[in-house]
Amino acid sequence: MRITDIKATLVWPSSLFVRVSTDEGITGIGECSPMNCAAIKACIDHAMRPLLVGENPIEIDKVWNKLFFKTYKLGVQGIQPEAIAGIDIALWDILGKATRLPIHALLGGAYRDKFQLYASIGGGGHMRVADMVRAVEKKLAEGFKAFKIRMDWGVSRLDADPAKDLEMFLAVKSILNKDYPLGFDANNGYSVPTAIAQGRKFEAAGISHFEEPVPQYDYAGLKQVADALDVPVSAGEHEYTRWQIHDLITRGGVDIVQPDVVKCGGISEMRRIAVITELYNKAVLPHQTQPTVGHVASMHVCASIKNCTRPHEFTGRRPDLEALFTNYPAPEDGFMALPSGPGLGLEMDADAFKEIDEG
């Protein structure tokens, strides 16, 4: 089997799908990070496609290494691994279709066949407390029983308003069943002293995990926070390779590792990362904001990871993107079943993609 074409399609400003075609009529689909989609598409079109046409798509490890080491000067913290991710997911989809096996079976088997989802609600830094409470109430009505609220600041909003953040967390916590997990994502927005003080208050209130408390580059500060708190501290969406994850664990001291399959080089690299987390006895809690291909790819990998037992991130449904597939699995009462069909288990709607290609 040989690769005949690679097509990166920008479906929406933050949705970039990759289709890899072969000379045996099997097409795989992948998805890239929502960040800088136009730049990622250019990387695939001009730097990666010429390297892969004619290659054997089921030699996934060889292909991955060819892509990574021949394009590493593009930058291994962003566009390069995000572009590789879309191609790599598509190659695993091809392998599954060729062997008539789901990806989780190719990865060694599934430890779980369905996932509890946590409703991941962003924009907290710019919302009123009452607005966040209403957003959570809506997800409760949809059947979700696990939650995370995100501030979406970044390092530019250092220590913006910790009192409001705590008020928001406590207000949300007050409307949840005491057994429902609630996490808080500072999105790198605290200094070390503030993160420790805030973390202790979250801890007393029963937080499930404290995500990205300090800037992503501050491994020493992250370790200070993790060492000072009993609450699990998590990070990992800004680490794009196994080497960075190793540094995050050994230098940053995180309790929970959060790789993102559409950012960290795809299924292949996420599985390598999983080996490192097992070596250091760390839990895996994936970061995942892409609601279709990215989400399903993440579930396949996480099903095959023994230490990935916490609820899976879910940012909400996208009917416009789900319509590109004839069998997209819908969540029910806060759970989603792991697809069991070949590859990703998703069937592309040929007419829908044709409209996109022609539009």
C-alpha cells in the first residue's frame, strides 16, 4: 500500500481535518490542533505532503520519525507536532481499516469501553459568577456528573482576581452533588504564591484537580505548587513530545499528566508519553477540546492506557462537524461509548466532505 495524497482541509477557523489517501482505496482521517490552523495547513501542504507521497502508510513509526526529524526546525512546540498529529491519526485510521480492527485493539486492547465525560466550560476569566453557574446548570440538565471550569487567561493575566475565582468555584461547587468532581483550570494565570494560597482554598472546598496553576514555562514554580498542595496538580497540554513530558514530570513535579492527541504528535507519541507516565506512576488525564475526530482518537488511546481512569474532557457538541460523519457517537447522560468499528470507527459522509472541498 502507498500514500497517494494528503489533503488538509480547513472546515472552520479552528477545525483542520487531514485525509490521507492510498492506492488501495482506503482513506484515513485525522485532526490537528485548533491553534493556528492556517499555518498548520501550510506546513502539511508544503513541508510534509512531499515527504510522504509514495510511502507505506502502515509503517507508522517510520513515517512519524521521518516527519519529525526532517521538519524539526519548524519548531517542536506547536505547528510541527500539531501537523504530525493530524497525519498520524489518519495513518492509524488506515491501519485499522486495512486490518478491520479498531485502533484501541491495535494498541493492545481496551481497559474500558465507555468514558465518563467531564463538561469543560471555558471563559471564566471574563464571565460573571452567575453566568458560570448557569452554564454548569445547563450541563447538569444534559446529564453530566463531572465538571471543570476554565479561566482562559494565559500568562498575560497573572493574578487577575483570585477572590472572584474562588467565589466562582464555590458557587459552582454549591450546586453540585458532593460526589461530582469539579476541577479548576487557571490556564497559567497565577504566580507561585497565589497558586499555593488559592490551591489550599480549593483543596478545602473539595477540588478534583488544579490545572496549569502557573505559566507553562515555569517548571520550578510548578513543582513548588505541586509540593505544597495535597490536591492533584495537572499540566501537559503545552508539552508536545515525550521529552518535554519527561521534563514536566521530573522537573515540574505534576501529579497528573495531560497530553493532547491533536497537539502532541498524534496517537503514536501519546502512547509513548503513556509509557513515561507509567514509569513515574502518574495518572493520565488528557486535554482535548476537539469534539469529533480529535475526541474519538483520544478515547481510543485512553482506552488502551491503564492509568487513564479519570473522566475525559468534553467541551460540548458541534452538530455542524458531527454532520460530516454518518455515525458520530453522541454522549448520553455524561458518558460516551468507545467506537468499535475499524480504525477510528467513524464513517465519513462523502457528500458532506465533497461540499467542503468544492466550497
